[in-house]
Amino acid sequence: MAVARRLILALGLMLAGLPASAATPADDALVVLSWGGAYERAQREALFAPFTALTGREVEVHQYDGGLEALGRAVADGEVPWDLIDMTRSDAMAACEAGLLAPLPPDLAAPAPDGTPPARDFLPDAIGRCALTHTVFATVVAYRRDAFPGRRPTAIADLFDQQRFPGPRALQRTPAVNLEWALRSYRVPREELYRLLSTPRGLRLALERLAELETIHWWEAGDTPARLLAEGRVVMASGYNGRFFDAMLREDAPIEILWDAQVQEHEAWAIPRGAARPEAAREFIRFATTTERLAELARRIPYGPARRSAALQVTTHPESGLDMRLHIPTHPLNAAGAIIKDEAWYARTRARLDDHFEAWLATDGCHRSVNVPCP
């Protein structure tokens, strides 16, 4: 059995295009910065444990809530503690421009099982100079099914309609997504959102709409909105679709996802400049972005694979048997009203927009905020 197992692992390495490598000691583990919670659990099952089985290299996972502050400090200090970062593509683009990431080889990704080249199999723009997209996730609104007897929200404008849908909201403490939803509530066409947000008038309209909400819990950690909904502390919350799915599945939380105006975004692998084990990080990226691994990840958490060949292989959840295709943001039934986040726009405007948003939150926005005191 042991010989057979080694033969199977060696075959898997060849299929993935990876070099067979000897076992590595635990103190030489690949250090990955990721998002924790249900997402990390899915990654451990679909990516980290199989990678260790194939290569002998352990994977050590650190957690964060996104952003570039810690990465910028680490690179400036010359002490980068991570070999690999799982980050949004807009963050990766900004980090690449700032020289915080190492360029990736253009031929890093493996071909599809049928030989289709990565450039044709991956989604458009998934293969970047410093990052490789692996999945598409969505920020959505979820609500408690028992909060509004006789009615349910059906459109993003309902997030701001507190007469028909009264109660506290939870929103991420960031301008991204909140600004798009605020303008969509005015019926601004999706194709006009970022043009309007590039003007003082567009920002003013969006922030005025947010200021109309009576009670807002601003969240930063990805597991917070599902918890606030499950505890009944809010009736609507923004959050990542995979986190809400996990709460509905594992905790039987009485919540439902509103797919209208979901904001789709690319999630990517990137290697920080100054990483201690860049070769091992590249080896992992090649493995983790194969068709098989991406399909296995989507079976455990409903994020859309960045490869067309992988999307065709997504089947059922390994524990519940649910058809995961129906819960992925890119499924046609869910994507009808989707907003595709303009990641290049955010990469250019990130610092200015964050400063503007925090200034608003400290003045007009704080008056209706639960966890942001007014000065």
C-alpha cells in the first residue's frame, strides 16, 4: 500500500507539472497569509493538505483581513514573514505598482487537462504581472428570513429602504461596494458607476445615501457579518457569499442571500518581494491553480473557479451533497444583476478614496454608527 501511495503521489505531481521533491522539515514550511474562517478550512482541505501530501512541505497559515499596510511595513523593514499571500486583485495591482510583490513567470500556470493553454483557459485578465487569479468571489447582502414578515428584499435598493425593511445593518468599513450599492439604489446604470464615482457629485450622492441608514455596525473581520445576523443583532449585512453559505450550512442560520448587485471580484495568489521561499511559493501556485484543485476548492466554498475547465468540473459539496454550482456567484441565475468591480480603478484611487471615506465616517457617518464614536 505504501508503494502504491507513493506511485499515486508521483503521478499527481507529474500531472500538475510539479517537480518531485523530497520531504521538507517542518521549520521550512511554506508560510501563507490568507483570510481564515470557512475560507481557510476549504483551502486546507482542497489545497494545503494535498500540497503537503505531494511535496512533503508543510503549510503554515497566518490570517488577515486584507489591505496592504502590513505588507508595506514588512517589505520596508526587510523582514517579510510570508512566502505567499492570498489577496484581492485590486490590492495585488496596487501592491505590484508599489513594488511590494515579486513578478510571476508568465508560464507559471499549468495547462488544462486537455492541453488547453492557460491563457485560453483562465478568465480574461486573470494572469497578471505579479498575481494569478484563482477564484471569483462576491460581496453580497444577506438578510434574516424572519425579520420582515410577509416580505423579503429583492433588490439592492431595499438595503436602504428602512420603512419597508426596518432594523440595523452591518456594512464593511470600506468605501468599496458600499459606494456602488448606494449609487445603484438611485438606479444609476452599472456601466456608469465608476465614471460617476470619479466625480465629487458621485461621491457626495453615495455618502448621502449611506448617511440615511439609521444604525450601522461597521465590520472588518470576514466572519463578523454572518455572526451578527445569526445573533439577531442586525437584519441585513454585507459580506462574502462563501461566509454566508457556510453559516447557512453549518449553523443553520436563518439567513438568505440577496444576489442583486452582488459585486464580483478576483482573488489572486501573489508572492511578496523579499519572501524567504519564493521557489516553493511558485510551486504551490502552479499546483493550487490546476483545474482539479480549483474545482475541489469550489466544492467546499462557493467561489467561482478562474479556469473554464475547472468550472465545468464543480459538482456537489462533499458533506451536504448540495449542488455547489447553484451557489457560485458566476452562475447565470445569480449573476444577472452583478457588478464587476473595476479593480484597476480601485488600484489607482485606493489611498485617496480610503482617506475620503474615513473622514466622512469620523464626521457625518459616525452619528448613526454603532462602533465608530464621533469626535
